[in-house]
Amino acid sequence: MSNFDLGPDVISRVRDATDAVEVISEHVRLRRRGRTWEGLCPFHEEKTPSFSVDPEKGLYYCFGCHAGGDVFKFLMERENLSFPEAVEQLARRFGVPLPAAGPEARRRRTENERQQSLLEEAQHWFVEQLMEADGAPARRELERRGFPASSWRDVGFGWAPDDWRQLLEHLRRRHPEGVLVKAGLAIQPDAGKPPYDRFRNRLMFPIRARDGRLVAFGGRILGDGEPKYLNSPEGDLFHKRSTLFNLDRARREVASKGKVIVVEGYFDCLTLQRVGVGNVVATLGTALTSEHARILRRLLGTDGRVLLCYDADSAGRRAAGVGVGVLLQAGVDVAIIDLQGGKDPDDIVRDKGVDAFMEMAAHPVGILDFLLEDLPPNPADRRRAGLAFSALVCAASDPAIRQNLIEELARRLNLRPREIEAQGREPRRRDAPTASATIQPRPTTAPGERDLARILLLGTPSAGERAVKEIRPELVDDPRVRELLQMAAAGSLGEKLLSWVMTESENEATQTFVAALCLAGLPPVTEDTTRTTLETLGRRQRRDQARALQEAIENASQEGDMERLAQLQMEKIEFRKQGA
């Protein structure tokens, strides 16, 4: 959490004061070309400059690899900074004073610092318990798995005794029981009953944020009992969807190698780390999320690669399929380390040695090899089942990766690429087999919609207001343009809309889209182009409305829903009165 109040006005002041060319030229050799600057893209290998910087708007965009955003995002990508860190760095550099955070933010920070201090106390206690007589089963388990005693403190292994209140009694001398419950170390049962320790009879793993702060614990039960693995509950410090186990140790090697191995379990991750595989992280009892993908993409850069290495059972294969879809949507190249025989990475290393695992990692399985492995042999059935992956490959946000996957899938199914693209744009049937139920087709910009976005961003206020009045967001096909139109309707136009996209929107696709529009060197937005664009879009939207209304009328007629039919007929009459 930042010590400063980084509200929209403050961020705008920092952006206005920042010389984007000065900042970016420390990483890229830039040369002026008209009103923009150009150079070789730092995010991919190239010999001809395709990287452009707009000093007035503080934006960059590469027309080769399609990386784009504002100066804050550039620093985040190149120097592995968080957004607040990038803002604070630029504020210091360009002399913009930052206001201190308000009382509520200070209260939250104090509370978080108190919780973190409490977790560190608990970690110290867990480590001590590992060396007590009661910790003997945990020590034997670590030795069985190949972890020498000399490594235990470095990793942070600990032991939670099989006792209901031992940790709680140790900490309650200095901390109220309610604080222990809020920190996730104790559980409060029904009213009137005392709290008790959350972790009991478990080998303990500290979970740290990528900057090394202790934010949670994971515990593996020894012997019988459920769940096998138990994590701290989510709270102010800990969010499973954006936390990757071991990232604090692995981040430097991940960034230097441009490659990361993602596994499922603590021991899978730590075993690989123990034998010298430093670029490995694990998810924490949840599928790979879009937040995880964004973190990895920022660390890896545009040329990086994720190797998914999940268990070889059916659950592991399903999780890998979900991860593939999430990573493709985030613009990350991905392949699979395919473990055979129902093994996991920990099993492979202990049974066959690290060289066996490294051989598998050196020859990962391509996405389509993995996804199409179990298709039926009959050509017609194979084609039908394989088409279910059209939406997944079409959802890849990196244009080169997407095109390669579309062409490869088409070749394997003996189809034409445009058939894959057409299938990928169709809404997914509820019962269709899929690697990830969350995959949606990649946005395509319908005719006129790109010009609509330019009107909102670069047109006069009156042009933007007219666009908001005449164009219905729900009838805009491209979700990036739809997001811009919705924000414009909320009162953001021109520079205000640009600032909102770059600082408030969580949609990286929209940010890159906006950067590309602003740096494309297109003719200026005029009254004539505004009128033509809005008339074209208006006609198209009215056609779409009329078509949808007619389909609804036909459906109501076929179903014999006379009440609904009468209502739709009245809507059609009103629609025609409006000149549609």
C-alpha cells in the first residue's frame, strides 16, 4: 500500500509533468519523426523501428508486437514495478509533490502492518515447534522428501502441533483473540464459544508476496484428515487470485530467463527449487487466474513463455486446459510439460532425478498437441470435437500467436482458417467440450467502431457528446469500444477519458487499443468524419435492432406466446415511427 493519496487528480498531475520521451529513451534509443518519436521496440527483437512514443499524450505503442500503454505501464513492464511504485518514482523525478494518504488509508496501513507483524511472530513460533519433540513426524517427512535440515530455516518450514489452542495461548498474551481471528490464525466458532487454532497437525509453509512480505500460511496435514492442504483465509493482506507461491524467490530468475514453470503444489515447487530450478512458482489451491497471468506477463516481457507443469491425472489436465486459455487471453506464450504415468514434479525428481525432469522441460508439448491428444479417431467426430477449441485459439490476444494457432488447428482438422475464425466468433454452446469455460472470442472491431473510439478520445467535446447521445453501448460489438462509450456516457471525454483508461481501467486490451489509436497517424477527427461515422453506425445499429426484433417476433409466433407477440408487434410499430 502506498504512503500517498494516489487519486485520479494526483495521477493526472504526475502524468502531465512527466517527459515520456526522457523516461523511455533510457531504455530505447529514440529519434524524432514528426510529432512522435520512434525506435527499436524493447519488448521484442526487431531490426526496423516499429516502436512509437507520443510525448504529448505520454503513450507508447509498437506496431510490430502490439505492446502499448502509458509511461506508467512502460516503467511497470521494464522495471517490474507496481503501479503505485511507478507513480511515486516519476513524481520524485519530475518534482510533483504527493499528498499523504488520508486518515482511513493510514488506519488500514497500520492495521495491515500489525497483521503482518503478527504473522511473523506466528512464523517464528511454527519454526521453533518444528524442532520440538512433537515436530518429529514433520522432520521425518521433510527428510523423506529430500530436504536436509540445513535448508529448513531458509525455506521457512514450520510445524503446527496437534493442539486446539497452543498457538493462540502463545500469542494472546500480546494480542487480543479477535485480532488473531482476523489475521487467519484462529477460528471463531459459534457465539459464546472460544476461538481455536486454525492450523493443527500440519507441516507449515510461509506464503509471501512477491516483495517478500509474509501474507499467509499454507499447511499440509500429516496422516489422515481433510483438507490435505489448508491455506489462510483471504483478507486485507492475502488474495489467492493474485498471489503465486515462491514468486518472491523466483522473480529475478524468471525475468532473466524469460521463462517460468507453473506447478500446483508447495512440494512440487520447493523440490524443483531445491534441485536448482529457480524459475518455478505455484498456484495456491485455485486455478490460474487473469491476475496471475498479468503478473507473469509483466515479469516475463512480451517474448517470455509460461510452462504449465500440472499433475498427470485428469484434474491436472483440466487445470492445465484452463490455464492455457487464461494465458492466451493475456497475450502470454504457453506450452505444457506433460508428465506421464500419473506423476507430479516432486515424484519425477525423487524417482528419476532432476535430469529426467529437465529433459521434459526442455521439450514441452505444444498447446494443440496437448488439447487434441484425446480426440476421437473418426475424422468427422475428430473435426467436431476439435472445433470446440476454436474459441480458445481465437481468444489469444497476441496476433502472431493467434494466427499461428488458427492455422495449425485448421491444418489438423483439415479445415480452412476462416472456418476456425468463424466458429471462434460464435457464442459457445453450454454443452460444448472446452478446456476453459471462461474463454471468449477475441474482440473484433466492426466497421465504424474504431472511428467511434477516435471521436470519443480525439474529437471535440460536442462530437463526443453527440456520439454518446446517438450510439447505444449495448449494440457496439467491440468490448473495448463499448467500455470507452460507457465511460464517455459517465462524463469522461477526450483527455479525461484517456486518463481514465490508463489509470482506472483494468482491461489491458483497452489500454493497448487506445495507445494504438492515438499513435496510428490517422487523419484528424473532423465534423465531416464525425457525421459520417455516426450515420454509418446508426444505420447499422438500426438494422441490427430490426433484425433482432423480427427474430423475437418469429420466435414468439412459433411458441404461441400471443401476449409476447402483441407486445413485440407494438414495439415494431414504434420502431418504424422513429424512422428506422
